[in-house]
Amino acid sequence: MSLEISIALFSYLLGVIVQWLGFRQKFQEFDEYTNFPIVWAAKVVTMIGCFIEALTWPYSLILDNELILEE
């Protein structure tokens, strides 16, 4: 693998990790109610949504930049 691709992949994965750590606050509030099945299911759905959003962080940066330029 070339050096440029390695740097790009490392940067992308570092961005995913940073986004994931930022989203962890969203589902930490569910921790005290995990003995209820519906709360557990809501936590799992929230975690999956946050993970997908963390994987698409470059797209969200581009979209946020376009919204700022329109204003």
C-alpha cells in the first residue's frame, strides 16, 4: 500500500474514532436503565445510528460547509 493511501486511511479512521467518542454521550444516559428490554433496544439502535454517522463524518463536514456558505 502506498504511503498516501496509508495516511488517508489513518486520517479517516482517526476521524471515525473522534466522532465516535463525541457521540458516546448520547447513549451513556441509557446505562442506568439497561435492565428494561425496550431501553436496551433503544440503546442498541442509538449506538448503530451513531456508528453509521461516525463512519460518514467527511460527508457531514462537506454538508455543514455548504450550509454555512448558503447563509
